[in-house]
Amino acid sequence: MTKEYRPRTIAAHEGDTPAAWQGAVAPPIYETSLFTFPTFEAAQAAFRGAPGVYIYTRGWNPTARLAEQKIAALEGGEACKIFASGMAAVSSALLRFLRQGDHVVAVRSLYSVTYRFLKEFAPRFGIDHSFVDGRDLKEIAAAIRPTTRILYLESPTSLLFDLQDLAACAALARERGIVTIIDNSWATPIFQRPIQLGIDVVVHSASKYLSGHSDVVAGALIAGQKIVDEVVRHEHAILGGNIGPFEAWLLVRGLRTLPVRMNAHQAAAIEVARFLEAHRRVRKVHYPGLPSHPQHELGRRQMSGTSGLLSVELDANLDGVRAFTNALRLFAIGVSWGGYESLALPIAVTDVKPEERGYPVGLVRLYIGLEEPQALVEDLSQALQAW
Ligand SMILES: Cc1ncc(COP(=O)(O)O)c(C=O)c1O
């Protein structure tokens, strides 16, 4: 019998050892770069991999280990490594499998910096890529070459919220010996567990929901033990994207409330999305939680819920978008998401080239925080009259 998934219990207790912490419920912050040994023999045993023994924090640290144990259990993966940022996790995951001459198939509306990794950075090392419409399995299959090593997914994508069929993508890639990597930052393991659907590697910007309070930049990579061991030995150790113990501690603190926060974000986002969808000055709402989302059914199949990030296409030109944004009172203007505070990000203020990526000028991303949904609706309602 498969074990029932209990994320709240995992978040609260997985990996915690209060008996070893004088009974404290909050873990100690092992704010140290190195660990010492009483004898030659003890040091030698540590270098030979004695379990539970630490050497240097740019490797393993007990505070970081606690976050890693919780995240691995939440995702249902064998192991997890946390990083100094989401991009450190993303680039380590990609570099783990890529060699000169390799090719990556990735969804076109990827997070902009991951997009730049493939478009600007990887070609320096002779690594090619094809961007595809992730909604179309045939297009994905057609882009695969004999040199394709990775199928890189982000479902939903974080601006237009398109989905990929994860089980189908995993099957397609596996048949061809291609590794699948997914950025699961939007749904989190509370609503989507890609490893259970056959995906090989999950990455996160833990700066978002996992930490949950907009006070830490962090990343996570979850996969089978062998892959994580290799990442730790190579990409993590050599490129050095190591998280500090205090940031790891903040991540643990945030993880404890992840399941309850996600449910609150979902409930509020649905209410806001319904309001926006019915508004005459909104052309379109991109949110997988709405029945009108073209992939709503796929979303219901592969996710158990929808989170708090969505986008709207305003019936407005650039001046209208400016007026709308400046009229907002509760929504702050800002990048990122996953904290307690609601945010608005007009695509027109970013360095993303809307025409290159196919985004309309009236596109505004909204992050629905933990305020009362009615307060957010009232704020949006008045801002929608600003032009
Ligand atoms: C979907 C997604 N993935 C990855 C990242 C990168 O994470 P970080 O900012 O923690 O490096 C971000 C950051 O905004 C993101 O939105």
C-alpha cells in the first residue's frame, strides 16, 4: 500500500530532532563554516563518508540538511540539495547532464533567466537548444534530436500559466533516454508532485512559496539519490552556489506553514481571478484554476490545487497599464512572489522583450498574497477605473 501523503505532518516534523536540541522546537542555526574532529581517526572517518558527520558548510550543514529532508519528503524524492538561489539550482540541474555538443528542448515561456541560460550562456559551451510550445506534445517530440539530453519543463509557466502534460512528457523522454527537469516553483509539492508522474529532477526557486516570507533567496533540487550525490560532488561543490545556514533556517521556518499558506493563496486567487474575468476592462485572465483556462482539465489531473500567481491582459495601451499600476494601493510593484504580500508586475516594466516572447503589452502579472481577498478585489476594482 502506498503511504498517504501528509504534507502538514511532513512540514511540521520531518527530520526534526528536538531531543538532540535540548528539547527546542526551533532547530539550532549551525552558523559555522567548518566542523572539527577530536582525533585523526575521527577526521579520517568523516572524509570516508561516515553518516551524520559534517566537514565543511560548502558541502553539508545540519541546518541545511533539515530543510533538505523536509523538501525531499514533500516532493516524494529520494534526496534534495538546497542552494543559494533558485538559479543556482536550475543551472546546476542543467549542467549536471550537459556536455559540449548536447541539445536541450525547453518550453518557450520559461522563467526569463532560465531562458537566458539556454539562449545566451549555454551556447558558449557548445550547447544548443530548441524552444517549443509546451502545450503541444507533437511539437516537443518533433524538436528532439539525437543529441537531445534534457527536456526542460516549467508547468505552469510563470507568466502565461501554460501547462505541459507531465506524465506524457516523462514517458516520451524516458523512451528516448532523455532526462526531464521541471521547475515546480508555482505549484509547489503541495499541489503538484512531478516525481510521482515520472519526472527525473525537480527544481525550485525556494525564494518563493517554500520560504514564503520574501526574506530569503534560496533554491532546491530534488531527485534520486545518485543524481543528487553527483550534483553535490560536482555542480554544487565546484560552482559553489551554497546557501548560508541562516537562510537555510529561514527556509525551514517557512516550510512549516507551506501547506496552510498554499491553501489560503489558492482560495484568494480563485476569488480574484473570477472578479477579473468578469470585468469589462480585462481581456483575458491566465489562471489554471479558472474553468475557462484551456488546460483546466489537464491541471485537475496533474495538480491537486492552484496557487496565487496569475496574469491579466488589460484592455489598455502602455499609458493605461501605467495608470492602472500607479493606482494600485495594496498591490506593491515588484518582481518575485510567494510571500505574504500581494504584488503586481506589468510586463512593460521588465527587460523581457514582449515581442520576442509573444507577450501582449497589456500583460500584468499579479501575485495574490495573504490579505483578505475582498480587500484585493476592492483595490483592483478602483485601479481598473484609472484609464
Ligand atoms: C519560475 C522561477 N524559477 C526560477 C526562478 C529563479 O529563482 P531565484 O530568484 O531564487 O534565483 C524564479 C525567480 O523569479 C522563478 O520565477
